[in-house]
Amino acid sequence: MEDNPGRYALTLVCALIAIPLSLLLDKKLHQKHPEAKPYKWGYYTGLMGMLTYGLLALTLVVTSAVKDQKTLTALVFFTLSIIPYYYIIMRRKWAWVVGVILLFNPILWIVNAVYARNRWKEMPVPTDDPDEPATEGTPEAGNEPPRRQDEP
């Protein structure tokens, strides 16, 4: 397998965007729901997936005018792959399953499976809409998630 400097540049650009955004999203989550477990890695995973697949799709469109079937197939795959990563950011269980598979990396499969398992009871988060019923993992639903160890 050849080294591709563009791959490293793409990863670096996506990480430089995803890291501060994931920290910001986690901070906002805890302002609204202080009882929630940290979700920085979840936000990072979702953002990296969206940014990486999005930039790959954009690169295909810009560089190749999508002339052959192979390029078109890759473009459709990259574009559709953005969807589960968006829903990982929204803390949806199904998205974790699909998104982890799309990583195509057995080490990340294990790391993300353990992480998602530890956050499973909190997904999805409660909504801010008072008319929408509480979802699993909320005090209003009667099955509050476990408190962090540093909380009383």
C-alpha cells in the first residue's frame, strides 16, 4: 500500500476541525444535561466521519467530473456515509452500529463498540421540546442514567 500524503492532510484538516467542535458540543450537552456522561469521543467520531466522507465526496466531484461507474459508486457511498455520522452526533444508537462498521478498521471497531456500550443507556438525549415525550435515559422517563462517580 502506497503512502498518500493527501490522505494524511485530509485527516489532519478534519481533526483540526473536529477536535474543538467536539469539545464545544460536549460543553453544550453538559450545560443542558449536567447528569450526562461525557460524549467528546462520540462527537469527535461523528464529526470526523461527516467531514472525512464529505471532503472525499467533494474531492471526487471537483477532480473527476464523475465520468465512470467506479467513481460514481464511490461518490454515492461517500455521500450516504455522511448520514450515520450525523446521527452519531445526535446520539442515536442505530448510527453507532452503522458508523462503527463504516470505519473499516478492526481496532476502531473495538474502541468504538466499548465506548458506545458505555453510553448506550443515555442515547438518545432528552429533547428541549416540552411537548415531546421523554426518551430513555432521562429522569422524566423513569430510568435516569447512572451518575458520574464525581457527583454526589
